[in-house]
Amino acid sequence: MEILYSVYEVLWFVFIVIAGIALIEGYFYYHFQFYDRRWFFPAALLGFPLAGAAGCFAMGLVTEPVRIFLWLLGSEGLIAPFFRHIVKGRSKLAYLLLAPAFIGLALLLVYPFVFEVYLSFSDLKLTTIMQWKNTGYLPFVGLRQYIDVFTTSPLSEVTFWALLGRTLWWTFINVFFHVAGGFTLALLLNNHIRFKGFYRTLLVIPWAMPQVVAVLAMRGEFHAQYGFINIMLGKLAAAYPFLAGLGLGPVQWLSNYPLTTCTLINIWLGIPFMMVVILGGLQSISSSYYDAADIDGASYLQKLRFITIPLIRPVMMPAVTLGTVWTFNNINVIYLVTGQSGGTERADILVSALYKAAFTYNRYSYSAAFAIVIFAILFFVSVFYLKSFDAAKEER
Amino acid sequence: MADVKFSKVTKKFNENLILNGVDAEIRDHEFVVIVGPSGCGKTTLLRMLAGLEEITDGEIHIDNVLVNNMHPSKRQIAMVFQDYALYPHMTVEENMSFALRLRKAPKAEIKERVTEAANILQLTTLLKRMPKQLSGGQRQRVAIGRAIVRKPKVFLFDEPLSNLDAKLREEMRVEIAKLYQRLNATIIYVTHDQVEAMTLAGRIMVMNHGIIQQVGTPIEVYRKPVNLFVAGFIGSPTMNFIRGKLKVEGDKLYLKNDDISLYIPSFLLSKTAEHDGREVVVGVRPDDVLVGGAAREKCSEKLDGMLEVSELLGHRENLYIKVGDTRVLATVEAFFNQSPGSKVAVCFNYENMHVFDKATTQRING
Amino acid sequence: MNKEAAAYRRKKFLKYLLIHAAIISFVVICVYPLLRILSVSIRPGDKLFSTDLALLPKGADFAAYVRLLKETLFLRWLWNSLLITVTTSFIGVSLASTAAYAFSRFKFGGKKGGLILLLSTQMIPAGMLILPLFLMIMKLGLMNTYLGIIIAYSVSSLPFSIWILKGYYDTIPRSLEEAALVDGTSQLGAFYRVILPLSTPALSIAFLFNFTTAWNEYLVARVVLFSSKQYTWTLGLFELQGQYITQWGMFAAGSMLVTIPVLAVFLYSSKWLISGLTLGSVKG
């Protein structure tokens, strides 16, 4: 019964979406098709605000239909002349095809972003959230949240600057090992060897597994007593006492070295993607370059340096960029390893601290400001990076 | 400069026999063109000589040195690839000097050799460009320049002109011929285009199905093809083939089939009686088909044909003539003054007729 | 000559031996954790915590699987995930397919701006939008419902899907549509009858991408869904794993049950998926 109800609920939602799309399409169709008719303005200015206000009121979304009507009238007063005098019915089909996707993006991507900016200048926290939900009242506090981001801890101890440093370190180490490991594996696989397809299939397993399962399973392997890693270390130390003398032995991974644990897990997760991308790049290099280099007398390392690496760069650069952004934004691994109640904050990077500040510590406005700061960092780094990338492209 | 010797060279890919015991000798300063249809193994043979392909069996000697297990760079060869294989991230100059830089040659020498090669190929103004910024013909010249810079014992060309358009191909053909005169090097040149083979080669090596069919000067290969394959492959337009049985009538030998009764003079096949009843294929090049007035003047025995189509090529004209059910192509001086559908007399220039055994496909006349 | 050839062969053989050895050691690292989960899931209850490394435990049984299905809401979680994922993928792909067509085939004002907007949305960290989405869902009263989570998921893969589909449409020659137009379809008809059927591979990639993203999502689900009846499997498994001491075997069993189909689909479609991903990343 419950299952049937859940299907009903979802189907109802799909129906709403389809109806919404139809409404949007109809609305725009009117503006594109009838922009030059004499009754265009009166019908638009009267019809749409009236229908909109009545519809909202009927569905119980608003309590003051007159105010909504005036709002809609105002915006229609801008939209209708725009279509009549500027758009003039051009590219009708293209815009109609684009409208649903872009309205979806505007509502669920752009609006939340703008809302977050707004939120960062106010004071929404656990104690004020019910008031906001019921009345919509948000106190304005200016830049206080931004000042707090830099002066107080986003969690309970760690400071913003420590998080930033840790994030940069985490990103660098991860991407470095992803590329190094992926490159090595791709080079190994790019030989004419037997079982190549079979090896490749097995090597992408960490990437193919659902990330939640992969991370949680690896977390189990780092368990102090029953995890594979410590069992192995213990056995090694028992079998070769001189290794134990060097300090090798079981380690309290999760409590003493949480960041190392997360890094090891994430390296394990990320190598297959790089391997696949680089392997694709390697296979796209025409073999005649290697033939020519053979005749020119290049050794294996020289071929690597003078041919493989320069020719694989165009494929590598976007992949490395993507990998860097993903690693920088990786909440999953860190949260899944350290996110349980009582988990440590010594492994947190900026984004995971952001998530915890919002949903463990319930400091909404604070984490909104925190998010904007992180976004700004990422934005400037990417702009700088893209500029230098363009410059490098121009050079060639 | 050096000579090259293949002895019983065999290549297998898995179970596929690509080359089946190739024996050949290429002399010093010789320009040899290996020609054959695609898939005949000619490129494989070249790549084995370069050391890019493993040798399944047999031996390859360059300058009397066995090179079977020698690294390509040690064989003192240079190769021009079909797709040129110019390193896209290096300038023309860097491309040309790459081998020397790897060998750590002195800078002055590198510069001198690159300049020299650039002068020969008129690349001097392009040295700082990237391969991307060059036209097809220019890239081709850079690829050749890269080979020249290395001063190899043997130059290898792997279908170097196949990526160029028709006009450029003609120009580059002349360039390569000039280059050969200037360098006087040993050149081995692989192509599927028999025109390139005819115009460039000192000797032609015709290959098919991994076997060398015939080796000889262009004239030899053209005038005296040893078998049906060579006869059909060399020459453009393609040779006419007429199938039939040899029959002795009186003391004269005739080729007979349903449509044709063709006199075979005794200077072609002397021991007339021996050939009675033999299944043969007679080949005649379109240039050696005489039609109309010319046929009436020069031949005693004529065939009756019907003109199907005529194609005007300029100063020559292709005539497609039906003799019974056999179609014969004749290339004659323009303008042949008869309309399609009219009856014409046809005969062949007996001196240039080729007779092949149908079963063995080998040539049987002298 | 023979000596030389033999030495050459030996060297080559050694080289391949080394390559295989290196790859196999990497393969072991990649596959071992998965095998360990399998092994834990079939351990008998009393040996759940052992320091034994044998992959096939003594007295293996499927008790953990039976307990998982009987004592937890695992099937319900799977159902929830499936419902949410299929709906979001369906919505996402249908919006993307038309928008990508507009970008691929039409010239219109703001086309370049639109494409740049699409790319720049990729720069917004996903973690950053969870908070405003959470607040919006709360304000709309959709907490702990499918709708709330579907709304949050539905556009997250949209820019990427549009990008992939546009790339694919671009490779379909325009003359095909022109032929359809000459044959009497409308522009939309040409899209529906010619372009869409031809784009099945790209549509499958986009669908699969949407599907895997939503199927494996954890962070949004965690803040929107809070009653265990509404959980997706990711939340359910996390809860089982959190209670490490008691539920380890059931966690492993659940992991196997969700991993095997995902792995099968991924490996089956990996050629497409990878080409799509590299296409997206290289051209992006």
C-alpha cells in the first residue's frame, strides 16, 4: 500500500512538472507568436497577471492576491514590450526548446546561489529558523558573518586559515598521486599485452563502485583492530622484527591519522578516472610518431619526454583541472570517514567544514558566508588558472 | 651509401602470412620502387627494413651487416612516413634536428646540416613555423628534410605522396626525382600508384600477396610483364585481356573463343604445334590496338567491332569497342571520326602482344 | 645470430613479465577491498570480527543477507532510491535533450552567453548549494518527502547532460534533418523522428550519468530525509556501518547487493560512459 502511495506521489509530481512546462511554453509562445497583434498588450497585461494571481491564490500559495497581481502586472509590463520591440518573434523555436531547462536552472541553481548571498548578510541559525519559516523575517547583520568566518572557528576548534592550508595540501597531494598513478597505469596498459581489457575492467572498479560503499568499506579496512591494513602491518612486524624496530606496526588510523586515512582512500578512489582519461589520450597518439622517434634514436625515457608528455597535454589539462576542482570540493570522502557523531575535525577541509557548520552545528547564515568565501577562492583561482592556460595555448 | 639485401624474409601476424619468403637485392645508389595493391605486404617489408616491425624469419642486411635485431636508430636509415609524423609540438627546425639533438651532436654541426637541408628543399623561411601552419606540400618537404639531415645510408619512403592532391603530387614527384639526382642516395620507395613507380624508379619491384612478382627497370616491367598480375597492374589505362583457346589451323596458330578468331604470328609463339588446345589469355595495351584506317593499312587479319563509347581526353581518345561480347579499349590519336554504334575494323600490334598461360598466369611468349 | 635472437627474446619476455607483475599488483589493490566486503558478508555471525585474512571464511553462510532483508528496511530503501533516481533522470534527460538541440542547431541571441552560463554553473561547488536548497525545501514544506529530494537532484546534472548531448548532436549531419524537412516534417518533427532516434547512445550516456549521480548521492539526502522509512540506500548503509559493532555483516551484505548491479551496469556501459566523460572533459 505504501509502495503504491509512493508511486502515486511521484507520478503526481511528474504531472506537476509537465503542467508547469506546458504553462511556461504557452506563456512564451504567446509572446513570440502574437507580438505584433493589436491586442497583444491589453491581453498580456490583463490576462497573465490575473491568471497568475488567481492560480496562486487558489492553490493556497499566497494570502494577498491583489499584491501578487500588482507584482505580476509590473513584471509583465517589462516583459511584453521587450518581446514586442526587441525580440520581435525571432528564433522562436530555439527559445521555446531552451525555456524549460533554463527556468529549471534559474530556479534550482541560480536562485539558490543568490539566496545564499542574501543569507550571508543576515542571521539565520537554529534559534531563529522557525521564525523565518513562519513569517519570512530575517534580521540584517551586514558583514558580521564574514568577519566571523575569518575570526572564529567554523567548527569547534579548527580555524579558517588552518582549513585553507589543509585544503590546498589535500588537493595537491591527491591530484599529484592521481596523475602519477593514473599515468603509470596507463603507460603499463598501453603495451601490447594479453588480458589488457580484463585488467582495465578490474582497475576501474574503485571508480565504478558506488562511492558510499567504496569509502565506507575502505574505512572499515582502516579499523584499528579488524581492518586489513593493521592486520597486515601487525603480521609484517611480527614476521620481520627489524621492521618493528623501525616503528612499523598497527596504527590508530581513524583517531590519530584521520587526514592521512582520507587521503589514502581518496587516492585509491581517484586513480582509475585519470588512468582511463590518460589511456584514451595515449591511444590517440599516432604510432608513427613513435616510429619516427625510434628511427631518430630516442630512448624510452626520451620518447616519454619529447613525445608522450607534450602530445598528451591537451588531454591531461582539462582532466587535471576537473580533478583539482573535484578534489577541492570533495565532501563525500571526508564526511563519510569522519562525519559520525563524535567524529574528529582534524581531517576537515573547507567544504566538509562548510557542510558540518551548516548541518551539524546548524549555523546557517554563518555557513552561507563561509560558502561565499570558498566560492570566491575557487573563482579567483580558476580565473587565474584559465588565463595562464590560455596564455600557454597562445604560445604554441 | 649502401646496398640492402633481403633473404627469405617472412612475416606472420598471428597465423596470417603477410610476407612469404622475400628475396631481393638493392644496389648502392639505386632508386627502387616497391609497388603493389594495398595489403600486398610492401609497407610491412619497408617497416621491417626500418626495424619497426619484427622479422618472423629470414635475414635483412644493410651494407653487409645483419640488422635483424638492431635498433632502428642504429641501422643508419631515414624514413619518410605516409602521414609525415612531424612532431606537432616542435617547430620545423626542431623537427629536423631532433635526431641529431638526441645524439648530442655539436650545435654548430646541427645548424649546418639543418641549413643545408633547408636550402635544398627551400624551407629556409619556414624553419620557425609549427607543422600545423604548413600546407600539405610543405609538410612533405619538411618530412624529407628531416630524413636528409640525418645523412642516412638508405632513405625509406612510405607512400609519401598519397596524402596530397593530384597537382601537388605531380610537383612533389619531380622534386623527389631532382632530389635523387642531387643526393645520389640509395632510396627505397613504397607506393600503390604505378605512375609514381614508372616515373621515379630505377628499378621496380612489383609485389602481390606477400610475394615479389617481378623486379626490373620500368621499361622491362612495362614491355615484358612476367605474369597476368604485373600485366594488369602496370600501365594506364589497363591492358586488354582476351581469353580463349589456342588452335592450329593449317600451319597457323589462332586464339579462338566464341567471338574472336585471332591470328597469333609465329614470332610470338614459335613451336606452333606444342600449343594446340592450350587455354591462354592474350594481353594487348590500349595503345597497341589499331582501329579503322590504321587497322586497314597495317594489318592483314582484322576483327569486326562496334564502337560503343568514345571519350575525348584532349590529343588522345579512348574508344570502347565491342568485339562480340568482348570489350576492347583502344587509345588512339584524336579525333576518331565515327559515331557510337558504327562498325569499325580492329587489329592489334602483334609485336607488343603478351600471351599468358591461363592456369599458371605466367607469360609464355618470349 | 641465434644467440643474439635468443637474448633479444629473453629480454622481451622479461619485460612483459615485469609489466604483468606490476599491473597485477595494482589490480589486487583495486579489487581486494571489494573481495573483503564479499568475504565479510558471508562470514558466520560469531566470526564477524576476526583478524583472519582468508577470503573464504570457514562455515560461510548467507545469514547476514537474510537478516538484512528481514530485520531492516533495506528493500524499502532500495525502492526509495530507485523511484527518486528514475524520476530525476527522466526529468533531467528530457529537459537536456531539447535544450541541447537548441544549442546545437539554432543561431539565436544569447547562445554564447547561455553556453558560458552552463559552464560556469559547473564552477559552483555542489556542497555550496545544499544549504539554500535545504532551506527552500523546508520553506515549501517538502522535508522528508520524495519531492523535496527530487527537486534538489533534478537539475544538478543538467549542464553536463546538455553539454554531452550538444556534442553528440553536432556530429549528426544537418543534411539528415534537411532531408526530413524536404520530406514534409516540421523542424520539431525532424528532431523527434530523426535526431532523437539517432542519439540513443548519447541519451543513454546522459541518462546513466544522471542515474549514477543521483543513485550514489548521500549529502543532500542526509539533510532532507530523516525518517528511516524514507531513507535512500546510501543513508541506510551509512547507518548500518555507523553501528559498527553490531551490524558489520549486514552492512557488507547490503553493500554487495547495491554494488553488484551498479558494477554490472558500469562495466557493461563503460565504453560509452568513458567516451562520453572524456568527450565532456576534453571539449569542456
